[in-house]
Amino acid sequence: MNLSVETILLYTIAAGFLAIIYGYFTGKQILSSSPGNAKMQEIASAIQVGAKAYLNRQY
């Protein structure tokens, strides 16, 4: 397959643009979803505390 530099550059820019669009819509969907019931929020809080403690210990 014989692709020119311009063609490769065009595909690269198009792929980056599509990735940005995908990230925008995926983020919008995640942020608009329900945070869950009280038990799920309690578990999420425990995970956040544990992750923060781990990172503080590492750095």
C-alpha cells in the first residue's frame, strides 16, 4: 500500500478529531447518569478514600 505523507496526516487528524468527539459524548453521558443509591455512594466514597490514601503513600 502506497500512502503519501499527506494522506497519513489527514487520517491522523481525522482519527484525533473523532476521538475528541467520542470523548465529549461519552463524558456527557457518564456525568448525566445517576450516582446510584445510598449503598453505592457509600462504596464509591470508600474507594475514593482508599485510592487517595494509596496515592499519598506512593508520592
